Amino acid sequence: MPVAVSNPALPVVQSVIVFTVLLWIGIGIIQWFVLSKWTKKYKPYKELHKKIDEKLNYNED
């Protein structure tokens, strides 16, 4: 039967990997919240911009 060799650095490496993954996911969630707030603020701006463009383009008939 094969004997399992225990590497003393393995728990440290696993901890670093888990921490990195959790940090990556956390940053992604924060960016998602920030961008969704930005999108909500951007939509009224684009609607107003469209209305102004329609008013300014009255000579294109």
C-alpha cells in the first residue's frame, strides 16, 4: 500500500489559495454593487441626452 507523505507546507499553501479565492470573489461582489449603482445613475442621463438630441435635431427633416 502507498504511504501518504505529509508535507508541512501544504496547509499554508491551501490557506493562501482559499484566502486568494475568497478575496477575488469579495472584490467581484463589491464591483458588481458599484457598477449596478453606476448603471442606475447612468440610465436617466442617457434618457435626458436622447431627449436633448431629439430637440436639437429638428432640422433633419
